[in-house]
Amino acid sequence: MNQLIIFDTTLRDGEQSPGASMTKDEKVRIAKMLERMRVDVIEAGFPIASPGDFEAVRAVARAVKDSIVCGLARAADADIDRAGEALKEAAAGRIHTFIATSPIHMKMKLRMEPDQVLERAVEAVHRARRWTDDVEFSAEDAGRSELDFLCRITEAVIAAGARTINIPDTVGYNVPDQFAHTIRNLIERVPNADKAIFSVHCHNDLGLAVANSLAAVLAGARQVECTINGLGERAGNASLEEIVMTVRTRRDVFQLETGIDTTQIVPASRLVSNITGFPVQPNKAIVGANAFAHESGIHQDGVLKHRETYEIMRAEDVGWNTNRMVLGKHSGRNAFRTRMDELGVSFSSEEELNDAFARFKALADKKHEIYDEDLQALVTDANLAAVNERVKLRYLRVCSETGETPNAQVTLALDGVEHNAAAQGGGPVDAAFKAIESILQTGTDLLLYSVNNITSGTDSQGEVTVRVAKGGRIVNGQGADTDIVIASAKAYINALNKVLQPSEREHPQLL
Ligand code: KIV
Ligand code: ZN
């Protein structure tokens, strides 16, 4: 009972953030990183959402050996069977089934009476138990549900075989005292509560996801559902790094342990940010660039005299400063393959390895010290190039000079046919984007453009994220290169490629 289970839902709820969708390979890379971090449960996706989602959950289930792999399913036979199929090859698989329990969701969304919801929940748990003993039940919108009904449904699903009961604050409406009260009452009032682990899943609409989760832990919850960087629907989920580091730093308050290897936190944060294109704000707790930077003279003086004057955690304990040079231009194929393997990246053929190695050599010619972050960006870039099926960047030339209007010339291959365009713009990136759009005519709106350096120094690769919208659909694009104008063009083309692809995915909570 002094163990807090960390359930990561970056690959499922995190992926529900507009624009954060991940490919199968990207999900496997993040899952391997979470496994290395010793996350207890990895929620890999919602298998019935689309054939691609099913394959991604199956691939994660095959790749991960040390963490439980979980698939989400609504309380419906087809969803549960699809999740069961996807998890068949997992070393340890969990089916997570859910149905809404709040009056507003039952009446307006499900159009069901509470007794029908209870009956459906029990049937769903029975069905999931045909596939695995490890079944989790969530009462969606529990944060706005009536406590008496929550107690009734919880007792019924535990009796049906659910081993974990998850209480989500789906819309981020609760405040810590109130949420703790719900958890405490459930544990006290449900007669068979001792047969299950109570879990919480909080959204951050009022910025209280972590506070609510931790209040629930103090009230008896022993599993927290969270995501790297707090990624997730709308304002996101509780952030894994904040939960884990609070419980560890304030052992005196929580008297609990997690199994997490905290030195993997910063690398995991970077990987998720790099893959999804969601930058981490500099002042974000634990993983923001300024989280351990002491700017003011008074603080610096104090930290130099005695670190604990201003630091409650050590930067190295969460994986900062581990950014060491790993490879250089003289490194051979074996060293490259070994390091990639350690980063959880495997190559399906010699040809794929050779391609990646050639890209690594090209980068090492431009940039002498290659860090893990560079290697991760190299793989992301290659994966993106593979999904950039319709549009490819063939050539880009930009001119910017004092006193002159910047201009760009671009050649794109669209469905294999080359097109050229030139445009002027407010700056070289603006000119390049205008030239690209003049060929593709997508009519998208650019919502966000951001550049981050992957490592330090002016020879660092720039990592660019763009977010574009078209007809209510929002997608992100990323690109990395030592030349930030080229990185920007790659990111823009990546986003436009996604816009050009139809999206056929179902959202778990929209039924
Ligand atoms: O927020 C929520 O209620 C969910 C459930 C599906 C667990 O994500
Ligand atoms: Zn959620």
C-alpha cells in the first residue's frame, strides 16, 4: 500500500490533443522510453478508433515487456473485443473500459437511465474479463456524478471483476478538497472497495489537475493517470513529472514510492515534445528550460553557497545535464546502431540502417558533436519524410539581405510531379511558406510557428513546429535541420501533408 502506480496515458489521452496524433513507430518509440522510465501502465491507444490505432496498440503490446500495456474501450462488445485482440501479444495487458456516470452525460449524451448505465458497465467488465484478469473501469465525468450512484456502480463493477476503479475529473471541474472527499467516501462506503485499486484521472481546465490528483492520493487513491508534459485533451491531463517529483520530494507528506526512474523524465519530455510538436514552456515545472535556472544574483549567490537555499530537487535527478556528446563524425556504423538501440530505435532492414547512418554522417559534417536529442530528431525527421507521401521538398533557396525584401524559390514534388514557385515575404520563412502555399493552394490558416534549438550552440539543429487549421481540423507539423529556414519548410510541408490526408478516426468520448 505504500506504492503509487503510475499510469501513463500520453499515447491515448495525450494523443487526443488537437494536432498531437502519432504514427505507429512514434508510439513505439515513446512506449519504449516509458518502459525505460519504469512506468507501471502504458495506455497505448483506443484500438477501435481506426485500423491505424489498432495496429499501433498491437505494436506497442509486442514491443513492451516490463510495463503493463493498456487499451481503451467504451462499454460495448465491439470496442472491448477490438482492445482484447490488439493486446493479445502483450506480456501483460489491461483492458480499460468506461461509460459516463454524470446526470448530464447519461441524459444528454448516452440518453440512458442510470440503471441501464450500471447494467452496461457490468456487462462490459464481464466481457473484458474474458480477455484478461486485468480490467480497469472508469466512470467518465465522475467529477460531476452523484456520489450515491458512483458508489453503486463501483460496487457492481468490482463484483463483476474490475481490479482498478478509475475516477476521472473529465472536464477539470473539481477542486482538491471536493475531489479528495469523493475518493475518501468511495473507499469508505463501497463494501468491496478493498478488492480494487482506486485511480484518478484529472484534466487541467482550471489548472488543478496535479493538485486534484495529489489530494486524491492523500485520500487513498493508489494509481494516478497522467501524461508527459501534461499533454492531453483541451488544457491537458495531470503531468507525470509533477506528480512523480512531488511524491518523491515530499515523501514526508505522501509516504509513498513510485517505481519511476526519474533520470528519464527530461529525455522523455523532449521526445514527446519532439514527436508531437508541442513545445514545453520555459517556466514549466521540472522539464521547462528555466526550471533549474537561477537568474537573479541573490539566488545564484545562495545556490553557490549552499544548493538547498533555493533548490528543492537536483537537476540531474530528473535527467538534466545528461546531454553528453554521444557520437561524432568519426563514429562508425556499429556505434551508431548501438546508441540507437539504447534509445529504443530499431531498424527493420540493413537498408534502413544504412539510410539512417548516411543521414547521421551528413549531420555530423555540419555539426561536430551529436547528442541523443540530435539522434532522436534525425529519426523523427526520417519518419516524417516517410509519411510525407504526397508532397516532398526538392529544392529551396532563400535570399535575405539588409534593405531588400526576402524572397524564396521552391521546388516541390506533388504526387511525383515537380512544381516551382517563387515568392516574397516579410522574412525568409514567410517567403518560403508563401511559395509553398502558392503551389499547394491548401487554404489553411497558420496558427502557430515556433523554433527551438535541440541542443545548445549556434550549430544546434533548429526544431520547428507549425500548427495549421483547415475547416475545424487542426494539425501540427515538425521539421529539424541545422538550417532553420529549411527546418521551417519541412515542418510546414509536414503539416500540409497531413491536411491533404483524410482523417478517419473516431473519438472515444464522442458517443
Ligand atoms: O477524461 C476521461 O474521462 C477519460 C476517460 C476515457 C478515462 O479520458
Ligand atoms: Zn481524459
